[in-house]
Amino acid sequence: MAGIGEPIVKVVRFFSRQEKPFRVNMLRAAGTYFLRTLALQYQPIYIAALGATAYQLGAANSIGGLTAAAIALPAGWLADRHGVRRIFLAAVALMLFGAFLFASAQTWVIIIPALLIGNLGLQMEATACPTVCGSCLKDEERATGMGLCDTLAATPGLMAPLIGAIVITRFGGLNAGGIRPLYYLQIIGFSLILIFVLAEFREPERRRGLKISSGFSGSIRELLVRGIRLKSWILFVSLSSIPLYMGTMVYVPFFAAEMKHADEFVLGGMAMASVVVPLLLSIPMGRVADRIGRKKVLYLTMSIYCLSLLLLVYAVDSTMLLLSGVLQGFLTLAAVTRVAMTAELVPTALLGRTFGILGLFTGLIMIVAPMIGGILWSATGPESVFYSIIVVQVLSMLVLLTMPETLSKEHAAIRRVAT
């Protein structure tokens, strides 16, 4: 019993010494993750059921990325200037309205404004959330802390795909009518999260009283000057985001349904399986990253993700599809490690703008990647989409070779000078 209880005691102690904003943000992230996971793997099927072709599916997602690219940089600057609380409130409200548009859509064209508004909120949330972790956690426990936060936030999402599959079956199967109720559930959930953030979230202590003396353009110049190899890091993060926006959010579930004949329960099982890896390995992988370095963990997790895509392409039954889903969870582990490393490349006062400029470039990827995926699917075959993602992952790992290991003493000294 002592052996079982010791890790629990360590987790409790870890959270007890963190600020309230960190704990509140983790609960908010858990709710948001659950609601997004509830419908995410069924969203491409829903859009196709409303009349979109494979190319139109990619085009709709590309257009939907416009607002994400446009708001990312201003959102980071606003988070540093006016606080992350206001960004969270606006983000949740926008995701709520996006869910409403999804629920009311009768044709795939209406999905475009739904994606525009929903992605706007999602990008604002994606900018503010790591800013909280980067501000509240110490360097030596950042990767472990983010892994723990990711584990607990992902726990409710483990059952979301199965709940989604049950709802879809209850309301008519894998079609527009069966999937639509998931967006009604999102409307209710985001309304509750909005109330929760309004009542409980306050600005992290280290960010209270931050003053930005320079204007918008001056702030960006300051970031590029004081950040450590930030241009190379922007390229790496941009390339690393392609699997999410071309694969996970669009063509992985579409390929499984169209080419491998997966039903709602297999699709839900793949999504659940992808949550299992972060749930079980986020904390151990965070500890490994805090001991051996961020880069080695990134090489490992990105390589395993590439293997998951090969399993998807060559799957002959649902077991291989589910195994592919499990290994796709390593993409999340890579993302958590990237966020931890990002927070170690710039001073705390610049975190909002840092995640904002990264969001700008990943937003541009969100525009381009789905459309390129649609062209590849139609012109050269569905499998080429996933081979292309693997090639891009290899290229991004080559870029990572040029980055310093942020856990090293040498980097810590350089960072103190930059700060």
C-alpha cells in the first residue's frame, strides 16, 4: 500500500505548492479537452455527410485556419499586456459560438464560418494555456509538471470518444443526424466552462503587474532579440504542427472511415487509444525530459508517431487501426515537450508573445496543410498524405539538431544573460 500511495502523495504535494491559477487552468483544460475530443474524430465525417468532397473537406479546414493565423500574434501580445484571464474568457465564448454553428449547419458551406470562429477561440486558448504553465512552473520541474497537468487534463477525454460513439449510435449512426447531438453537448459544456473561468481564474502571480512599454511591432522585435535561436524554433514548431492539422484533425479519421471502413466505435476506439499514451506516459516522459533533456524525448516521440502512420496505411483490420491510434498518442507527448522547451527559450515576461508568434506560424500551417492534403489525396492517392507527413517529420527533426538543449547548464547561463 505504501508503494501505491507514495506517487499519489507526491502528486498531491506538487499541486499543493502550485498557484491557484495553475490548478484552475488544469480543470478548465480538462473540460475543454473532453468537449473537443467528444466530436473531433467525427468532425471530418460530419462535414463529408453535409456534402463535402475530400478536396472540399481540406479546403474548409484551410479556410477555417485563417482566423487562427490572424489572431495568434495579437492574442499573445494582449495576454502579456492585459492578462491571460481575458484571453481565456474570449476564447471559451468563441468556441461556444462555433459549436452552435456546427450544430445548426445544414450544408458543408456553413461549416466554414463555424471553423473560422471555433479555430479563433481555439488559437486564443492555445496561446494563453501554456503561458500559465510557463509562468507558474520552475525550470527543473516544468516538463514533469506539464506532463502531470496533461495527464490529469486528458483523463476525462479518455471516455469522450466512447460517449460520442454511443450518442451517434443512439441518434442514427455515422451520419449528419447522428453526429449533430455532439455539438449540442459542446454548447452546454462550453457554457459551464465560461462560468467557471469567470468565477475562479485569476492572473498568475509572476505575471501580475507586468508592463509592456513597447508597442505591438516593438514587442515583436524585442522577442526576436531576446529569444534564443527563436527563428529556428519557429521553423521546427511549424513543421511539427503539420501532423496535427493535416493528419489528426482531418485525414486520419477520414482515411480510417473511407479506406479502412471503420465504424463509429472503431473511430472512437482510435481516439480513446490515442489518449491512453499521454495518460500513462506524460508524467514518466516528463521526468525523462527533465533528466536527459528535451531533444532526446522529441526525437523518440516523433519517430514513434511516424510508425503509427505506417500502421494506419497498412492496417488490415480494426486491431491494427487501434494500435495505430495508441501510437498516435506520442504526438501529444511531443507537443507537451515542445511547450516545455519553448518556455525555456525566452524570459517569462515574453511568454505570451512567444506563444503568439508560434501560433501565427502554426495558424498558417493550419491554412495550408489541409488543402495540400486534399490535393495529395485526390491527385496521388490517400496514402500519399501520410507519407508526406512522415517526410516533414524527418525534416523537422533535422531542424531540431540546430537547437540547444535547454536543460543544460550552458543554456541556463545564456538564458540568465538574455533575461
